[in-house]
Amino acid sequence: MFFSKSTLIAIVFLIIFKKLKIYDNLMVPIVIPAGKATLTLLIKIFRFLFKEARERTEILKKTKVMEYLTNNEDIVLVGDSILENSKYVPKNKSVKDEIFKKHKNMLMLAEDDSKIRDIEKQLKKMPKHLNKKSTHLIISVGGNDILEKYEKKKESDITTKKIDELFIEYRTLLENIKKNYKMKIVLVNIYLPLAESHVKLHKVIREWNRRQKSYARAKQIKILAIADKFDEPKHFTKKIEPSAEGSKIIAKQVLDI
């Protein structure tokens, strides 16, 4: 609170006296003129302070989501278009924009079409001062690697065997990050695209998410399970990329870590 209980009670009584004109009828005869002027000034000051307190409360209500991430906690995002979807949505509707509206301490390093091999290059662009324990490193990668391995295959020829080598590469990346950086790692799983050309990959994506979940549990790493949230056409652009609605879902998941 901005005032003690006793101060608030005194202020309330002063305001009531003023509103009911008790001040003029009762207090004036027994208070010298100088005292009246002082009380009037105090009432004006208290009214001003109350107005300031109300405005602060309104600001806090509008920005309450920031309670999840304090001002000392930075967010760095690396990976693919699940996080960097600005070219697929209207202006100011990307994941970055939705996060930035409510949390300013963020850095977007993710790039469209990125694969596992690109993540370390993205991290090299990060300012050194962000490499600290209070920084949350959000990693979304794997979808384009799966697409690269399976895109040209017929659905009948698709198996989960190729996932073995992809996941070894993914796991090696994460172990290197843990070794070389102090940040808190947060993984993002892969949603199921609605495009007909990608439906054949659903079985592989589910297997990827299963392995990721198992790895994260063993290493005590948090996962943003966006795959559970992307279940309507409006969440996608071109049935593949996150739409403006999808941006809100991903941003909320990030802000709630």
C-alpha cells in the first residue's frame, strides 16, 4: 500500500467532512483561519496522492503479466519461424511483437528456415552480457530438419528411423549449449501443420515430440508444449506457419515460463 491504515482513516474523515460541509459548519468556529487554510491544503495534497495511487494501480493491472518475468530476467529466442514468423503475419502481429508488448527485455535471434546446425551461429550474435543464469533461452528447432529429411518421400516410405540421427544432432546441440552458456534452456515442441504436403509428417513429428519430452524430463528442462494449443485453422498461415492468432499463443507460453 501507499499509505498506512491510520493515515488512510484520517484522509477518509477529512474528505467526508469536506463533502458534507461539516468542515465549514463545525470546524471553522474552533479553528483559526490559518488552521483552516492548512487543512484545505492537506486535503488537496491527499486528493492528488490518491489520484497518483489510482493511476499506479491501473498501470500494474495492465502489466500484470510481467510478474511472471521480472525486470532482471531476459528472454533470448533462437530457432526457426515458429518464433520468427514476422514475414507470415501482418505488421505488429508476430511472436516478437506480442512478447514485446508485455516484456521489453527480449532478443529475437531466430530466423526463418533455420535448422539445428544454424543455432550456434545465432547464439554467437547474442551480446555477452545476456549469458547469465537469469536469462531464459527459448529454442525452437527441428521442424525444418524433419522437412529436409522427409519432404521428397512418399507417405508409405516414411518411417521414424531417420529421427535417430536427427535427434542425436539435436541432443548434441543442447549439451553444447549447456556446457558453454549459463542461461536457462526452454525447449519448444513442434505443432502439426495442416498443409496436405505436411500431414504425412505427423507421425514423425509426434515421435520427435515424444523423444524431446523424454529428454527434457531426464535433464529437467522445461518445454513449451505449443503442439497442444495449435488445433484450429486460424492458428496457421498457409496451413504451416504461425498466424497472428498463433503468435498470441506462442507469446503467452513464453511469458508464462
